[in-house]
Amino acid sequence: MNKRIKLTDETLVSRIHLVRGVKVMLDRDLAQLYNVATRDLNKAVLRNYRRFPPDFMFRLKPAEAKNLMFQFGTSRWGGTRKLPYAFTEQGIAMLSSVLRSERAIQVNIHIIRVFTRLRQFMLDHKDILLQLERLEKKVGKHDEQIQAIFEYMKEMFSPSRQPMRKIGFRQRGREMLLLK
């Protein structure tokens, strides 16, 4: 069994990932929150597979799993050898009918509340998201110009490879000679 962790909004939000344009939680994170082994959670789900259509739960593709491993900073050799399952908000709600412990019920209620608050936050701040999207598009067009400026600045501040010709005057005795 997994170590019991403190259930806070921050804990839950840190375990919500965007995969295929959908907010999901992975089987191992849910198992940890429910205080059960991941294999036991997956067995319970597979025994009730008809309750979990593809829009409730799906298995990650190798590239998606690799991308998440890169984000987590985990090693290829550690952890599970199987591709994890990802549960959408509806799939997480369905888990409460499969896992009948009191802890599972309380965790599910908390998770659904966090998902609801996230959705409300997105709706409340949609104008900010639209402005950020516009800004990203605007800045994206200037990438080449900014890169050219940086290249020019590097050339200006890097020492030149050719010896520079001396310019100015040299005093010889009392007369000044022009340097050539």
C-alpha cells in the first residue's frame, strides 16, 4: 500500500495534467491519493471496464508517457513498465462507484470540487487567457527579428578576428605623422 499523503488543493492541482487537450489524472497519482496500490486500482477498473468508456479513461501512448516522464524528471529505469491510464473528470467520478472505501469517496469529492473550481477559474479569467494568446501570436511573429538583433549584437561585442588597422596620429619628435 502507498504512503498516505495530505489532501490539499495544491496536491491535487499538481497531479492534474493536460493530455490530448483534456485535463486528466494518472492512475498512479489516484492510487496514491486513495492509499491503494496502482495495480489494485487498475484491476478494479478493468473488472468494471464498461463503466469507463474512452472519454472517461484511456491509456497513454508511448510518446505521451515519455513526455510526462520528461516533465517529472524520472528515470527510464524507475517505476512501472506499463503505460499508465489517464482518467478524465468523469472517469474519476466513476471511480467512486468502483472503489467503495470511505477514503476513495472523500478523495473523489475533493477532486471533483477542484476540477469544478478550475473550470470556473478558466471561465472567470477567459479574457486574460485570450489576451495572452493574442500576445503570444504577436510575439511569435517577431522571433526572427529578435534573433537577428541578438546575432548583430553578438557580432558587435565579440572580438574581431582580423587585426584592426591603427588610426590616428603618432608623434615623432616635434612633428606629427598620419598613420596609414
